[in-house]
Amino acid sequence: MVTVAVVGAGYWGPNLARNIALSDMTQLTWICDLDLDRAARVGRHFGEAKVTNDLSEILDDRSVDGVAIATPVATHAAIAQACLKAGKHVLIEKPLAASVEEGAALVELAESQGLNLMTDHTFCYTAVVGRIRDLVRSGDIGDLLYYDSVRVNLGLVQSDIDVFWDLAPHDLSILDFVLPETVRPVSVSARGADPLGVGLDCIGHLTIALSNGALAHAHLNWLSPTKIRTTIVGGSKRMLMWDDLRPAQRLSVFDAGVEIDDFDAISRHEALVSYRIGDMVAPSLPEGEALKNVVEEFAESIAERRIPLTDGAAGLRVLEVLAAADRSRASDGQAIALDQIYPAEAR
Amino acid sequence: MVTVAVVGAGYWGPNLARNIALSDMTQLTWICDLDLDRAARVGRHFGEAKVTNDLSEILDDRSVDGVAIATPVATHAAIAQACLKAGKHVLIEKPLAASVEEGAALVELAESQGLNLMTDHTFCYTAVVGRIRDLVRSGDIGDLLYYDSVRVNLGLVQSDIDVFWDLAPHDLSILDFVLPETVRPVSVSARGADPLGVGLDCIGHLTIALSNGALAHAHLNWLSPTKIRTTIVGGSKRMLMWDDLRPAQRLSVFDAGVEIDDFDAISRHEALVSYRIGDMVAPSLPEGEALKNVVEEFAESIAERRIPLTDGAAGLRVLEVLAAADRSRASDGQAIALDQIYPAEAR
Amino acid sequence: MVTVAVVGAGYWGPNLARNIALSDMTQLTWICDLDLDRAARVGRHFGEAKVTNDLSEILDDRSVDGVAIATPVATHAAIAQACLKAGKHVLIEKPLAASVEEGAALVELAESQGLNLMTDHTFCYTAVVGRIRDLVRSGDIGDLLYYDSVRVNLGLVQSDIDVFWDLAPHDLSILDFVLPETVRPVSVSARGADPLGVGLDCIGHLTIALSNGALAHAHLNWLSPTKIRTTIVGGSKRMLMWDDLRPAQRLSVFDAGVEIDDFDAISRHEALVSYRIGDMVAPSLPEGEALKNVVEEFAESIAERRIPLTDGAAGLRVLEVLAAADRSRASDGQAIALDQIYPAEAR
Amino acid sequence: MVTVAVVGAGYWGPNLARNIALSDMTQLTWICDLDLDRAARVGRHFGEAKVTNDLSEILDDRSVDGVAIATPVATHAAIAQACLKAGKHVLIEKPLAASVEEGAALVELAESQGLNLMTDHTFCYTAVVGRIRDLVRSGDIGDLLYYDSVRVNLGLVQSDIDVFWDLAPHDLSILDFVLPETVRPVSVSARGADPLGVGLDCIGHLTIALSNGALAHAHLNWLSPTKIRTTIVGGSKRMLMWDDLRPAQRLSVFDAGVEIDDFDAISRHEALVSYRIGDMVAPSLPEGEALKNVVEEFAESIAERRIPLTDGAAGLRVLEVLAAADRSRASDGQAIALDQIYPAEAR
């Protein structure tokens, strides 16, 4: 049983608390929020947890193994640093930190302390993303050719972070998770827009060149009356389409039905009037709350003294792409090489 | 009755010939192809048309009012020029020409000759694009905020043109057609990829900044076993979703359901768990072949001595964006201002 | 605050208990199950509730206002009778009882005791069914012409009740709820099948003639690897399509777009090649757990001393149709008039 | 080359004529209609065909091999009889005739004359129905358990035939075509409704018990502003879902994912919250006009002196079910055994 404190009782914290409380592998010990009432409202549902607005109470509690941090991004680094220094394992809501520098410092500190630093890349713990990762990494889809995500949220203009920092961490953490180990982002170009004049980008396009010649792209958007969450992952043998708003058929696997060498053999005309070339398979996927799996991976990786599936380094790689996108936006969309962001040897 | 000759009997030419032959407003007089057999095979279905492999026969035929050109792009300019000089109105398959310079020369020549030069932007003549144009231009969607197209074709790697020149003309001609008159493309950034090493880009991302602060984007892709043709057009009041592969519900109009001023009033939480904010309307749209409308607009605009809906200038604007995209690709995605492509006063 | 005891801790009981415990309008006081362990497992999550395997403890508890019964159908009547006699209001899982006679006796007893008897017709408390009821009863759809439901469950062959008694109560309670008050079922014909030889019908078709000349039908089916839950409700002006497995667009309202008088005016040919005649509207519907609304209606109707929305009489009307269906099945599908089932004056 | 005359130039005749004219296996020789102008309008597109309003001209023409009949149902028997007596093979639009007696007489006459009598069950010649037949007859779906079709047409109230005779021949011919040879309809129950008071049934439900214990059903409906054409075919191993209005995914094959013996092993609870049990495959199907295949089967079966795929006997079996449905409707839905309709030895 891993004992866990939750810091931050806003939107995500209560979900973390509930999953920690209900799991057989974890025990919820503290809920901490600067707003003590808010912490208490969350704690009421979970009798066993103590409530505080003072982080040091948690740091001083020798019985606490790990801390789950769900506070505003700007505060991640300071809180996580304090926890790591106090010998606590850390699970941190995405994005890992507010900058590459902060993130890198956390990764380094965790390593030197021999503690687990895990980034809560929740989507990576869904059945559908797990399946996509398997299909990509096993070579089932052939060589990866492209990745395209349209992520349109009923999005609320936020005052602190723009649409890139709000939504892209989802796509970037998924991309990082499913990419074969030999394929890495090379350069990033980005353009954003603020057509309503709210002061920060509400629409963004992020294009990432990958080391194997493939191209990844994400359309990030807050300004819509309806959600869209569609990701396509193309390979030389199969193409995956993931529609997260269609629970009865989240994942569709399109079979090319032809060898790539024969591709020219199909007449252009025939292809122009067809809908598709091969069969499509929609695999059966279990439903279930991804955050439960996050919490259990945190507990298991601590118990087994191993690196969690989405560690601090994964969170740092996401920050590097975000930083490159920031710099590209400032340069009219020019591609920024990722090795300009952070020295390769440090990664 | 406008008499029309068709030049080019490959993929598109026979469709043009059929529509010209069947319309009450046009008469098919010639079919011309360098390959006389191919021309004859097409002509066989349309008894009234003569067949030739010599363009000059058409140019010399005083009874021919207009020429519809469906030859490879590289030959557009020379053939169209000859036709215009011979006093024929010209309908030309998209893209208008192989370069901005060629296109601009054609536009100028047509103007000086007092002849109609029409670009066959076929999609602009579908019921769904007509409705989108109405909804955007009437202000029904509010202010235009974004435009995003995913156009994945069962695409056949072609030897002469890359995926930008093959597919983007569809999106660019539609964008040009539906944009309010006061809103124009300002700059273009593009990145392409050739992950199979075929020698030209098979995947492309094109991002266009618009003069009102909105952002347009097109994902162009040949490398898929299934087609995707989804376009979303976002406004401050409504969002349009067009799925061209879903004939029973091509167009969905999502109502914001809230005033933009109240947007903050919705709690972030509530929006995060909802699918959408307001009602959706899927208007009834007539089915019908767009090319029939193209042919009739060509005939009508000649008969009424007016500029056709998609004239040479529209075709030229598409070429300008393509040229900017070429230049941006060569500059690692850096945005290229459209006024660098072609002097504004010339347009 | 209405105090409620839950009897039955199998599949549905814990859901009832949770909603009763979490609502501000109700207080969960007892959980009763013959299997005390099972009751205790449920009770553990809701500290305030006592646990028992002896119904009389609840009956004797003067502080208990109402009892929610979620036991096997065969036991409904006896338990509900005991509760009503002890002066408790009763909420009872559908179907109300195992026979019309049992159901009628319960309705009569509740009335004579001046207590509320409510049937838990859960679907009637979803936003989508509420909207359908509004659209039908307001005359928005015009005159009701047909109602057709396909309800295919991942169904587990059950040993106690067949597919009619398992699934039809959903459709029959919804039909009862949305029908205009002037329209009532008149006769029922039914055919079932047991193609796997399990001993009771696993597939059923139920056809109901309505008093206004309309026809209702339900296809009930356990034998499928995928769920289907599609209901169409046709009127002279609009047709409603409800697909409950498509959360982003549960309800589609198809507009006839033509007056019924003009119906002949459309050429048959044109209609044969079209997908639809008028616009379609998919209204925005709030998500939310229907059972919460059930529990609150139970509490509210008690507090306000009024008949609940789905009272015992509604549950009895469902039983009458089920009884007629049983008799029709036994008569090779011959229609059974509902006034043969139960004397009209008694209803 | 089989020479064919078309009789009837209304809605379906011109489609037959076009396919006969364009096929390499047939030659269109005559178009006959009582309305000579209508015949001429059709003939104009097909230069080689002669036009007449006198059937005897065709009967007397020794060069005519076969006659395709697309006249009102009431006239089928007389025209077909004349053609068969004149030694012509006959292709006849569904339904084969206006009664079982008429149909049986035609079948007998064709047999005694040694001529082919083919029923134009067009849907049987689509790729999707062919695939369904293969999946059912090969045992791929396991034992057939149920068949359910919802066929809602933008339907025009017709004066001559009701919704059963208009739409059910589609479903009945498909059912007849896909059923394993050992499985046959046993009894039929039907109920219809005419809620608008137009004088004949506009809505119908047809339930057919099959000889293996399975149940088939069709919902037939004219009164809707939108089309629905969904058919599900359930087997013990797989379930097929055919949505004919979704061209990009007409057929979905749901895999049970479990042996039927293990069915009980899945907890009821788990099944209640899941969408489906196993994978789904949507096979790639070629597009193409079914009527082309009809015409070619007619020609091929004549040339090869073999029974066509959908012969007169198939047409007759459809009539028998329609007759049983008529009788059941007249008997308040009571099931009518098919061997009451027509003596088994005659079939």
C-alpha cells in the first residue's frame, strides 16, 4: 500500500483523490489546498484523508510515500522540488513544469534523490492509446508516415496559458508515448491566432518533423461549440483513426489491402471513386477510467522500484516541443530544431 | 446554345464532354487529344462531336464559342493562350496554370481580348459549398475564426506534381470562394514530407493567416488506405462541419447557443464534460453533379457577357498561395507574405 | 429530507443506494438484502446507512419514509405490500410486479393507504426521453404515426425471465410516457423465438396498435455481440430518431419540410434518389444520471404529496401490455385486445 | 450477344434500357410503352433501339432473345405469358406477379417452354448482399438466429399497391437469397396501419418464423422525411449490420469474441456497461451498379442455358410470403403457415 497526498483541490485534484482513495494499491492520506474549505469539501467524501493548507505538514509526515500535484502549472516546479527534497515520490499533472529549464531541474533532482518523478499523461493510460502504441511499435502499421490530431475543445479562454500549453500536452504526450523508440521529433513549426483579441492564442497549428521523415501535426482549438478529438496515425501498411467522442467505435484500423509496391498498380481513376482500399477493423476495447491506471502505475513503479511508464523525462520531452513551438511562433512559423532547445547530451 | 470544344480526353475530359453534351445550354462540337484513339473513344458516346488531334482545327472553327481544357497542368498556359488569341472563351481545369506568372499572363490576355477565362473550381459548384459560402458571407456564422480541412485521398503517388499542387487547389479554391470579400489570405507557411522517398512531397500541411486574424489550414495527404474529406469552418456564432463522405449528412451547423460575451460564464468544468453547447442543424441539400453547374455557369456567363463565378482571377489567387507555400517549404516553414509573391497592384 | 431504505443489493440496488446517499433531498437509512454480506459491501461506501437481512427491521423503523425495492421481480409484490401496509411510500424497480393481478393489487393498496407507489421507469428520467415526450405531446411532430424501437442488448440469457419481460419494460414505459394522453394502446401481437434452445424466448417482436391508428413496435433481442438502442418516433410533421449509443448526437429531429398535403407533389423518382426531404436538428441535451432524477422525483412527490411522474398505474399499464404479449405469443401472434387483459373500469 | 427488348418506359424501364444498351453482353433492340412518346424519349438516348407501343411487334421479331418487363405489377402476368409463349426469355421486375397463382403459372409455363424466367431482385446483385450471403451460407456467422430490416422510404403514398407490396419484396428477396438452403420460412404474421387514412397500409410489420427456429422481421414504412435502410443478421458466432445509406461503411461484421458456450461466463453487469464484446470488421466492398449485374446474369444464364440466380421460383417464394402476410393482416396478425398458401409439392 503506497500512501499518497494530493496537493491541489481544483478541477483535477478531486479526481486524483477519488482514484487514490478507491484503489487497493494506494491510500489517500492528505488533501492540501491553499483554500482550506475547498480541500475540506473534497476530503469529506474520503473519511481517511487529513486536510491542510500547509504543504509542510505533508513534507514532514514520514508516513507519506508520494505526492500527487494538481496545482496551476506555474507552481509545479516549486512544489515538486520541495516534495522531492523531502524524499517523496512525485506524480505531477501535465505539463510537467512551466519551462524546459524547470522541467530539466526536476528530472535531475529526482534522479539524484533516487525518487520516482512521474508525469500524469492521462491519455497514455487509456485502452485506445495503449492499443495505438502496440500497433505502431510492433510494426503492425508498417513504417510510420504521419500523425495528425484535431483537438477542438469546448474551450474556455483561459487567462494564464494559451491553447498550445493547454491542449498540446495531450497530443505531445500521446505522440511521445506511441512513437517507436527509434523515431524522435526533429523540428517544430507553429502558428497561432487570437482572432477574438483575448490576449493569447486560442487557435494553433503545430507541425513536427520526425527523424524518419514522417510529419506530425496537431490542430489545437478552443473556439468551437462542439468538441472534436480525432487523431489519425498513418503507416505504410495500416492507418489508424481514433475518434474519442465515439465510444462505440473509438479506434478504426484501416488495412491498406495492397502492398506498397503495388500501389501504382491501382489505377488512379479507380482510387478516385472508391472510399477505401482494404478492410477496416474496429477492435474491442475495454472501457475504464484512465486515471485509475495512472494511480496504479505510480504505486506499482514505486513498489517495484522501476521507472514509471510516463516519467519525468517524458514530461520534459513534451516541454521541449512546447518551447520550440513558442520560438517558432515568434519567428513566423520557421521550423525550430529541437537540438536548439536543449542540448542532446542532456536528454 | 454555346458551342464548346473539349481539349484533353484523359480522366476529367470525358466528364466535361458528357456534361457539355447533355446540357441544354451547350453543344459539344470537338474532342481533341494528342492520342486520337483516346479522343475517338470518348467521342463515340456523343455522336455530334468531331474528333481531332490537332488543336488548330478547333482554333480555326469559327463556330466554336468556347474551349474546355483538361490537359496536364504544364500545357494549360500554351493551349489557353492559343485559344484566347483565336477568340475563344476558355474554361480550364484547376490549377489554372503551372505558375503565377503563367496564370497572370492568361488573366491579362483574357481581359485584353474581352473573353471569359473561367477556372473549373468544381467543388465551388456543389450544393454544400454554396451553402457554406452563404452561411459565411451572410454573417450567419458570425466572424470567421478558423478554417481547417483534412483532405486525405486514396492517393496515388504522381510523377509530375506533388500533393500540394494536386490537392490544395481544392481547398484553396473553396476557401477563396467562401471567404467574405473583406477577408483575404495574408501569409502562408507550409511543410511537406516524402517519407517513402518517392521524390516529391506526399504529405503536406499548409497554414494561412487571414487578414482578419483568423487562421486557415489544410492537411493534404496521399498516403492512406481510406479517404477523409472533412472541413470545419468556425465563426463566432456557429461552426460548420462538412464531411463529404457522408452523403446523408454532409453539412452540420453547430450553434454556439451562447453569446460570445457569455463564454466565460460557462464553467470550465461543465464544458469539459459536455459534447457540445448548442443545437446542431444538418440542412437538407440537393444532390446533383457539380460539373453540370460548372458547364452551365460557363455557358451562362458567356451568354450574359459577365464574369463567371470562378474566373481567372480566382484561379490566379490559388496559384499565388501555392507559390507562397512552395517558397515557405523551401524556407523551413517560415511564413511567406502573399504580397511578396505578386505585387498587389497587379491583382 | 426524505429518508429511504433500499431493499435488494444486487445489480441495481447499489446504484439506487448511491443516488439516495448523494442527493440533497434524500437520506439513505437502511440497506437490506437476504445476503447480509452483500448488503454490508454496499453499505461500507455509505457510512450513515444501517445494514440488515430482515425486512421487518425497516418496517418497524418509524423514521423511514420510503422504501426502494430492487429485488427479483417475483418478490416485488410481497415486499411492496408489506411496506405499504407499514405506511411506507414505495419506489419499485421495473417491472412493477410479476403479473397484472399483483400490480393492480399494489396500485389499489397504495391508493387506499394514501401512499405513493412509484415505478422506477429510469429511461423516462433521461433528458432525451423528456425531450421526446415534449416534442410528441406538444404536437411538434404533428400526429403520431409510428414508434419503432430496436433494443439489442449484450444479453445474457437469464434463467428467470425471458427477453420480453427483461427488455420490453424499457420500451413500454417510454412509450407510455411519451404518448399523448388521448392515445392509448389498443391491441398487442407478439412473436418470440428461442433459436438456441435455452428454454425461454431470447428474441421477440412486439407490435402494438394504438387508438389513433398508429403502430408501435419493439424488437427485443439478447443474442448479439453488440448493443443497438435505436428508437424512431414518426409524426405527420417531424420524425425523431434516438440512438442512445451515440452520446454526441442522441436525438435527431427530421423536419418533413413539406406539408403532408403536398406529399404527392414530390415526384416519386426524386424521393427515391434523395436521402431526406427537410433539415435535421440535433438538439443539445444535458448529460446526467437518470437515476438521480428518479430518486429526486420520489422524494419530491412525497414531500409535495402529489402523484409521481411514473406512478404505479404507469407500471400497471406496462404489465398489461406484457400480459397481452404473453397471450398473443401463445396464440401464434394473434392480436390481443388490451381490454381483454383487464377490465377498463378497473384502470 | 443476347438481344433484349424492354417493355415499360416508366421509372425502372429506362434504367434497364441503359444497362442493356451499355453492356457488352446484351443488345437493346426494342423499347415498348403504351405511351409511344415516353418510349421515344427513352429510345432517343439509345440509337440502335426501335420504339413501339405494340407488344406484338416484339413477339413477332424472331431476332429478340429476351424481354425485360418493367410495367405495373397488375400487367406482369399477361405480358410475361405472351412473351414466354412467343419463345422469349423473360426478366421481370419484382414482384414477379400480382398473386401466387399468377406467379406459379408463369413458373410452370417457363419450365414447360424450356425458357428462362428471371426475377429482377436487384438488391441481390449488390456487392453487400453478395457478401452477406457468403457470410451466412458459409457458416461464418454460425447458426442464423435472426434477421431484422428497417426499410423506411421517402415514400410516396401509392394508389395501386400498399407498403407491403411496395417495399417487402426487397427484404423478402434478400432474405430468400441469403438464407442457407436448409432454412426456409415457415409462418408469417403481419400487421399494418394507415394512420393518415389514405386507404391502404403505409406502415407494416412483418414477422417470419424460420424453419431452424430463427425469427425474421421487416419494418416497412413510407411515412418519414428521411430514409432508413438498416438490416441486421444475427448468427451464433457473428452479427452483420448493413446500413445502405452509409456508403463508406455499408457492412459491419461484429465478432462475438466468445464461444457461445462461454456466454454465461461474462458477468451480466460487465455486459450491461459495455458497447460490444468482440472486434468489428467492415469489409471493403466494390461500388458498382447492381442492375448491370442483373442484366449480365440474365444474358449469361440464357447463353449458358442455366437457371438464373434469382429465378421465377425465387420470385414465387416472395409472393407466397406476401400472400401469407395479407392473410395474417386480415386475421389480426395471426401467424399463417406458408404451407397453407401453396401446396408444398408444387414448390
